[in-house]
Amino acid sequence: MKSTATQRRAPGVIRADEAYTVAEFRRRTGLGDFAFRAARAAGLRVIAFNKKRYVRGQDWLAFLAEQADAGERELSEAGI
């Protein structure tokens, strides 16, 4: 069994207290090029540092919450 330090986090898990390279973030979320670009255009924050790009877990979770709220507003405005 691998030690805790060398184990990778499970795919699909994004933690609020961690930052991910864009490559790792996309691997964990399963977002392709188009979906990632759409998320960026919709307000997902990406941090550039030292020629690398990162997504903070807390930014992703806040983005999802905003998208959920926007979707609920659209449904209620449509009377659904």
C-alpha cells in the first residue's frame, strides 16, 4: 500500500483548501477544452504564476454555486 504522502487524490474530488494546475483540475473535473473555456468565459478564476496556471478549489466551488443559483433563477423565471 502506498504511503499517504504519495497517494494521489481521487479523480473528481476538488477540495476548497487546495490549488490545482489546470491540467490536474481538468483531469479531476473531466472538463474538455470547450467546457473549460466556457467556464472561464462564465467567470471561473484561473491564476497565472511562474508560467503555470492554477485553479483554486474554493474558486471552483464558488463558481459551481453561482451557476446553480443562476440556473434556479432561470427556472423560476420560466415558471418551472
